Amino acid sequence: MTFTPVSIALDILIFAVIVLSVVVASERVQARQSVQRRLLEKKEKITETPATRARAKATLVRTQGPRNPVLAWVQRTTLQDPEERTKLRRDLALAGFDHQSAPAVYVVVRFFVAAGLPIAYIFGSKFMGPPPSNGMTPIFMALGLAATGLLAPRAILDNRAGARKTELEQEFPDALDLMVVCVESGLGLEGALLRVGQETTKSHPRVSTEFEMVSQELRAGRTRADALRNMATRTQVDVVKSFVTLLIQTDSLGGSIAQALRIYSEEMRQHRMLKAEEKAMRLPVLLTIPLVLCILPVIFVAVMLPAMIEAMRNFMPAMGG
């Protein structure tokens, strides 16, 4: 079977039309379901009974997943294991993708990347010169690109999660110092969390987001211990976990939160200083590699080159007779 530019362009056009049709149909279905949902809510508000309240509660539980029907179908068919779905949702939240449709979108993106790279390679190879002499080369290249498409989204997700953890570790000591000032000035723990979250929106956005989420959970009715534990679970940072454990134990034992925060803040400053000293002590070891590979050869050439030129001037005439 031969591929001509016209046939390839026609295949691409048909594929684009199919994808566009699916997207438009899903948006229309989503809009229609949204209208029906609002009408149902208004009707239930007018005639509210215990049965309708129970049905509204069940509807609220069901809508925690994706609202888009296509994404909901993807999540139902590909993420059937609750533990796997919960782990993926937690990993996406660590990377900053905490939307309810994030797991389904991740699966769709991973599929299209894994399928799109080999297809792009096959189509591109048709326009880039003659085919390779070995017939297995395109197959291995397509398989390698498919494997890359499957592994690359996970690697990017882990890299982003690690970067956000590092950013939170760097921002937390400054926010903790500000929190100590707020508590010692007379604010309660809830007020200090809210104030620090508002004041650090631009300078420390990660800490600000976490503190504001804790404040929202406290206003929604969660206990202080549960809200703090949720923050530790979301961040997965040892510094935040220690901070949460300290606050929960101090609150349960009736100790002074201001004094506990002051002591922990001093320990955090010492810990940050020790990490800076550790990085400074590693510099001589890290500088050894570029020193040996780049600087020492240049010094060797600069020192030995004049002697080598002089030796060549003296010995070359003698060797030539």
C-alpha cells in the first residue's frame, strides 16, 4: 500500500474532524446536563422533603468526579481500582493539579502522547527521504516513541511534584516566623493562619495556598487536628509534617502555642543554616570535576608548550641531518 501526500492529508483531515466532533458533542451534552441539574435543584428547593434531601446528598457525592461525560467515562473505564485512583489523585495534587477531572485528563493526555508520537514519526518519515534499508527500524522507533509517551508524563509529574516540595520547604521558615509574630501579638491559631496566608500571597504562594485551605476547612466545620493533618497529607513535606504534629500535640496537651512556635522557628532557622553549610561544604568536591577536566589541561598546555616548541626547534634540524 502506497501513501501519497493527498491520502495522508485526507487521513489527517478525517481524524481532525472526528476529534472535533467528539469534543463538540461532549460540550453539548455537558451543557444540557448542567441545565437539567440546575432545573432539578430549583424544583427540589421548592418541594423539599426528606427523600429529596437524601437524593441531593447522593447527587453531591456523585458529582465529585469529572462533570464532562467523556472524562467521566475515561475515569470509569481506566481507573477502576480505588487505591490506584486515590494514589494518582494525590500525586496530581502534589504536582499542583487538584481539579476533580485531573486524573481523567492525565490518562487522556498520556494516551494521546503515547499514540501521537509514533503516528507523527510514521507520517514524518514518509516525507523525509527514502525509507530505511532495515524494515525493523521503523517498528523499533515507533515502539520506543510509544514507550517514551507512556513514561514522559509520569516523569514530568514527579519532577513538578519534587519542585513544588522544594519550593514549599524554602518558603515555610519565613512564613513560620511571620506566624510567630502574629500569635505573639494576640491572634489565635486560626487568625494567624488566615493572616499569614493573606500576607504571603505574592512572596510565598505555596505556603499561602496551604494556609488558606486550612482556614477554609476550619470555617467549614472541620476540627483543627483534621485540617492540619490534611495539610500534611497534601504537601508530603517533612517540615510541614513536623509542624502539624507540634501544633496538634501542643493543642491536646494544653501548652502555649506561641512558645512552641517560637522554639520550632528557632530550630527551623538552625536547620536552614545547617543545610546551607552542607551545600557550602560540597562545593570543593563538586568543583574538582571541572577543575580536572577543564582547567588543569589548559595549565598543562600553557606550561609545557614553550618547552615543547624549544625542543622541536633544537632537535628537528639535528634529526633532519
